[in-house]
Amino acid sequence: MKKKSISTLLAVLLFLTAILSPCRMDTASAAAKIRVSKAKVTVVKGDRITIKAKNTGMRKIKATVSDRRIASVRVIKKKIRITGKKPGKTNITLTAYPMKKCVVKVVVIPDEEGEVEVVIPTKAPTKRPSASPNVRVTTKPTIKPSARPSQLPTTEPGVTASAEPDRSAEPAETVVPTKKPGVSEQPEASVEPTPTEFPTTNTPASSPKATVTPERTPKASATVKPTMTPAATPKASATADPIITAKPTITPTVSATTIPTDVPAATLQTTRLCFAEKSLYIGESTEALQADWGEPERIDPLPQTNMTAYIYNSNSTTEPYLLVGIKDQKVASYFTIGKGFTVYDATVNTVDGTAAQQTELVQEGASAASMVDAGWSENTDNFYALNSAKKEAKEGTEAYYRLTKNVHMYAFSDFYDGKDKAVYGFYAFSKDCNKYKMIYRTYMTYNDEILRAAETQVWEMTNAYRTYMGLSNLQWESKAEAAARGHSQDMADNNYFAHNSQDGTRFSARLQAEGISYRSCGENICAGSGDAIYMVIGWIGSSGHRNGILTPSFKYIGVGVAYNASAKWLIYATQDFWG
């Protein structure tokens, strides 16, 4: 009996072993390493980014940081939120028993990007002087960029906002020169704008002259914006009209009618941007583009290597703004802000431009929730100014990223008054262009023509966003342009970044020195943003800068962009507003 009992017991044990053996495979699976969406992240001091754990199932994740002085970390379900506290490097270790730990490398960089400032005079003078006031007129600088560097630094600044209204008394009467002054000292920098109020300042009796939108033809010869030469005795007048000039044309570097020599394939897998009656796609020939869209209003040089921009609907109040990047006579990128667009992943017949098949990726007005559900990721490394966790994004902004087989895509969303975030803009470029060369200044090249083109594009994109939000367009104003460009050049040449000049001069004083008498004024600045797209999207992504762009009382704008290869951020931009 004992032998039989032992045999039975052994049989039972063998049976149980066979049944339980799969548990060893589960144990091996549980010992897999935690995977995350990013194993190396860069965060601006004071800002926060989020990465996600992908394969932890229902396991509880714990996170520890090697140096809490540099960064802090918080885990919410599968989201790991990292906040930069002090510039430096640290590691975050993630554990989810019994899985293998995962180490995320974190680099915290200084917070050195834009601020906002708006001036509203608080006192009105009892009487404007009849004699010429003792006001220093700042000259308009002639900008000659430094030689192009072969290799530029790689640091990318963040965008920060700090509103500081100027409470100075209302300016005395300012000199309105009849001619632009020549070269002289440049004004200093100021940062991002905050909402403005109407001051009690008296305004000129006559209204400013309306800006005329310049004709922009691809074959127009290059024109240099006229320099200001002061009259022998500038006259002061309480009713003087501000001098408003149209933004000049930019010399096209590529003929708009050039026909590509290569024969396109019958079909192309691509990303297609569609409006009500028109469309375009990455890889489309310039000939096919113009057959649908017509001749561009202007052809601009771009800082991206061997690329030019076809501009459509530059300051339209009814049509969406469109910048099409052209490389090797084909569409390499496109950027739009406007109503009614839809983006598709499509197979296009390159002979007639029709889509054999297409799948919708995103459309204008799409909500944040729908973007995430559709597989778009919340971008935090390229357009990180649009991270909704940033301290200045009080109302919320977001950039969503997606990569198809051959195209990088960014959808930009924003929301107001507690409404859900909605997509207002879109940027896509060919994978062949290289993401870093399309976005980062360290891979770009600058000259005077490229800088002037960027100024025009910033103006147009700013107006496109104002139109999208239901506001009127800002008119180009040559004296504000002089103040803005002078400040950008001063920051670039003296390697600093601030609203105030190094001698303490505020941006409002720089506008007054150019002969501008305002009721309200504001200024945006940024540093390190490689092109006009990055500049404007970054400003929109910061609540203070965005409020400046959307201030209803502002009627005029001047934009100045400057470059210096020896400056920390290389490229500096200023927007000056007034009304």
C-alpha cells in the first residue's frame, strides 16, 4: 500500500508540474524591460514634459530621480511627468515589479527665450508743445549679416513669458521725420506682450494712412527697403500722419514657371493637403502645383538648404495662408493657418493629380481628444513651446506629431474661453528633407535676403492667425519695422536677450524715437527660432505673446529679424505692435 501511495503521489506531482510549467514563461515575460516613448529628453527649466510607458500592463510604476535639484518626476498611471528645476543632467529610473528597470536620461536647459511687454501710458499731457521736442530719433540700421558659419551650436532655447507693463507717463510729442534717418545706434531688446488697455494719450487728429499690400511677382527685381534720412529740421506736429509703407518685394531665386525635367511616377504614396476646391501634396511638381493654384504671389528664399517658398494668400482675409516649400522643382513642404483644410494619407496619380485612395489624418478644428485617439503624439521636443504643461500656456496650446511612410507632420492646436483645443494650423515636410535640417537653426543658412523674407512671412502668418481668430489684419508700418529690426540687430551684435536695451531703454521709447505716437503698444521677441514658422508658432504657443498678437487695439506692426554667427542664439526676432 505504501508503494502504491508513493506512486500515486508522484503521479500527482508530475501532473501539477506539467500544469504549472507555463507560469515560468509568464515569469520570463514579466521580467522584460520597461519600454518608454523617449529614453532621452530635454526640458527647459521650469517647464514639464510627459513620456509614456508602453508595456507595463496593469503594473504600478515607480520613478526615482538621481538628482532632485535638477528635475522632479511624477507618475500618473502610465504617464511620467518630468519637471525641470535646475540646468544640468540627471537620470530617472522607472521600476514596475517584476519587470527590469528602465533609465531615462534627462537634460535640463536654461529658460532663456521670449518675454512679453505692453506699454499703456497712464497720463495725458495737458498740452502738446508747438516747438520741436527734445526727442532722440533712433536711426534705422543697415543690416549686414555675418558670414555664414560652417557649423552652428545646437542648443535650442525654450519660450518663457513674463509680463511687465510699462507704467511710464504718456510720451511727450514725438518727432515724425519726413525722411528715414541714416545708420546710428540700435535700440535694445524687449520680450513678449501682455493684453493692453486704452490709455488716455491723445492721438493724432488724422488717421494713419492705409497700408497698400505690395504687388509680389516671382520675377520682380530685388528692392531694398528705403533707409531713413532725417530732414535738416524735423517738424513736430500734433496732427502728423504716421508714415506707413508697404512691405517690399523679395527677389525670387527660382522662376515660378520652371518645369521639372524628370518624369514623375504614375502613382505616389504621400500626404495631401486639401481645401474646398484645391489641393497639393508632398512630391508634386511645381508645374502641377501652379496648374491648380496659379502663379505664387511671391517666391521667397528660405534658410533651409536649397529651398524656396511659394507664397499664396499672403494677407487674405478670406483664404487660408499657404507657404509651399520647393526643392528640386517639387513640393517638399507646406504650412498653413486657416479654415477648412483636411489632410489625407493618399495614393496620388501624378499624371492628373487625382487620389486613387486616401485616408483622413486630421482636419481643421479637430479636438485634442480626437488627435490622441487617432494616434498622434503630443510633441515635446521640436515645437516644445506648444507644450500645454508650460507655465505660460494658461489657456492651453499643443503640438501634435505624426510620421507616415515618407512625411513628417505637425498639427497645431489652441483653445480659448475654456473651449476644447482645436487644430488651427498644419506643417508637413518630406522625410527626405531631414527633420533637424527643417527645424533647427544650427542646420540653416542666413543672408540679408533670407532675413528680410522671414520678416514678411512673420507679418503674414501673424495676420493669418488674427484672421483665423476673427480679428482684422495688422498693417505694415516702416517706423515700427526700423525699431524692431534695430532691436533684433542690437541683441544679435551684443549677445543678449531682453526687452530693455543694455542702457535701460524700453521698447516704448524706441517706438517714440522713430516718431510713433500711440495709444497702446506691445512687443514680442524670440531667440533661436530658425525660421518664420517656428517664430510665429512659438509666440502663439505662449499665452503672453499670443495675447499681444491678438490685442484688438493694435493696428500696425513692424518686424525685424537679425543674425550673428557669434551670438548665443544666432538669430533674433522682434515684433513691435501699436495702435
